[in-house]
Amino acid sequence: NAGVTQTPKFRVLKTGQSMTLLCAQDMNHEYMYWYRQDPGMGLRLIHYSVGEGTTAKGEVPDGYNVSRLKKQNFLLGLESAAPSQTSVYFCASSDGTRNQPQHFGDGTRLSIL
Amino acid sequence: KNEVEQSPQNLTAQEGEFITINCSYSVGISALHWLQQHPGGGIVSLFMLSSGKKKHGRLIATINIQEKHSSLHITASHPRDSAVYICAVSYPDSNYQLIWGAGTKLIIKP
């Protein structure tokens, strides 16, 4: 029962480096989301996807890119990491019907030095 | 602007106490979600409701649509209930995005 799996769980980067966070779900969900969580703030949506091959910007998309080449995978990329992107990143998925709960991965703790 | 506000921000109680966490929102919603985040990070959906009341074990969630307010109650609280409880809402014009509260950090002391 994997659900939503995020890799890696932890990562430390230097400013300017690039990396990709991977999210995989095995529930055949249409919708997938990337959030960031910062101390004292609610989850903020970075990008989301409503189906394979589609992506859209959320609340805080700057500095990030995403791809959904396969239905089960949603990738989040940082092209040139900045200290302001130090955060905990969560991936979530839900099925395509209205008002369904989102299922979350365990998070990726990312530090940018 | 669609906003979700939770109170209190932090709550410390003794084991066995009845706990109430509140969530208010600013405009009409299609559904309200309560989620739990344990230390160490994982986020789990507890309830989704659009009217009335739902119960699961010692957890009870209620919503008052007219007052734009929801409460999450925990009966006979236990130290394992210590977590951050998060409220989120979805609006009729967006069935895939949620607006998130900042969370309530609950600590239950033995």
C-alpha cells in the first residue's frame, strides 16, 4: 500500500544548484499537487496537474517547474536553487471528482545553503 | 479574498481533556477538510464535510454553513493526539485547489 511516495526525503543544496523532486502515486489519481510548507504558514500550492500531460501554476510557482509525462508521476524541478526555497515540500494526489480528499506523501525536507 | 483562519494557534492540555479547535472561512464553500500532521511530517486526511457532523472514534467534526465555521473536537484526549491539525476549504469555482489554514499545534501532556 504505497499510496504517494516522494523521493528524496532530505536534500541539501548549494545556491544555484538544480534538482528534481519525484512524486509517484499508485492510486490511479488524475490530480496531483506540489505544496511547500514553511513555519507559521499554511500549505501553499506551487503547481498542480489535472491529468497526464497537463500542468498549471498555483499560488507560488516562481522558481519551480513541473512535468507530468506519466499519470502516476509528478516531478518538481528547481533550476537554480535559492535560500528562499528552503522548505518542506509535499506532494499530494486526488481522484478527478469534486471534493475528494487529498492523499499526501511524507514530504521532502530541502535546505538551500 | 478567500481566507481560512484557525484558532487557537497553539493548544496545550492534559490527558483526558476535551479539545476544541476552530476554523472560520470567509465565503461560501463546497467542502471543508480537517487533516492531521504528526511530528515527522506526514499529513493525513481526517474528515471532509459540507454540512452537519461527522464522527470517527474520539474525533468529531462539525460545520455551521450559515456561520462559516467548523470545529474539530477530540474527546478523552491522549498524548498520541499531539499533532498539528489543519483546516482547508474548497470553493465551488475550484474543485481541485484547497485554501489552507495555518494549523493548530496541539500538545497533550500525560
